[in-house]
Amino acid sequence: MKFDPDGCSSWLTNSGVISGITVTVAVNDPRLTVLDVRFDPPPADHLPGYPSEHVRVSVLPNLRVVAVPVDGDDRAWLHRYSRWRIEQILRHDIALSFPWEQVLGALCLWYPLDPAPLLWRWKDGIDAYMLIVQRHLWSEEYWRRHGNWPAEDTPHGERFDGKPHPVLAPILRSA
């Protein structure tokens, strides 16, 4: 699969498939592509006073994708990896799989052991990924204001038996 950053950013910004999104290419290098993504605030009649959001979405050569809020360090986050300090990065064995989500302080968008229908894959489309990011950012703001996540939430960490956490909401269960 080939990723076309310029075409992707133009389509996301101009197609109307996602309301209020602006995407530009910040970096396009064989080693890393970074999309600069800005979301307008949600409709005020539904979520009044919510801010616009700014994230950078990094696409690695293996097509791994990571979304990192810009200028979000002064806000509380329920589902965001703690950004690594330089000492932690230097101690890590680069030969091992590098935990980019943790290094960059990325958003924790899903639980990796969830069933396939609850995970994003490239075949779902970059627009589906951006909608997950947008929904996640709005959910974080909801959590800041109300103290709870606005939908069923997955506990963090693995279960003692290594199985995925149960999905409680019937609408989220796979068929």
C-alpha cells in the first residue's frame, strides 16, 4: 500500500467527509510523514464552548499511525500516553520495537487486545482514523468537564488471564 500525504490532506480538507477539518503536510520524508491536523470546535448546540483541537498525525514507513496533541501538555488527559523524557529514550534499546506512542505522548485511541471490529486498520480509511481522533479529543474535553468518559471505556492494563476486557455495550460487540 502506498500512502499519498498530499492527496490525502487535500481530500480530507476539501471533500467534506469530515466537517471542520484542515490537514496539511508538515513533514514528508521516506522515514516519516507528519500531517498537521486542525479540527474546528464541535457544533455549539451539542457541545457548547468546546475548543478547536490541533494534533499531529505521524505515519511511519511501516504505516504505523500515531496522533499527538499539539500544545496539550497544560491540559489533563485521561487517555494519553505520558511523553518520555530524553533519559528514557536514551536507555531504550533501539533494536527492539520502539514504543512511539509513549515516546511522543500520543493519544491512546483503542485497546490493542480489543476484537478487530473495535480497532482501526488502514483498510478502514484515513478518514475513519481522523474521525476516531476527533471523537477522542471531544471525549477528552467531556471528561475534563464532567469527570467521566462519555461512552463505554476500556480499563487500562491487561487482565490477569491475558484475555481482552469484556465489551459490555451490546452495540459494540462483534457479530
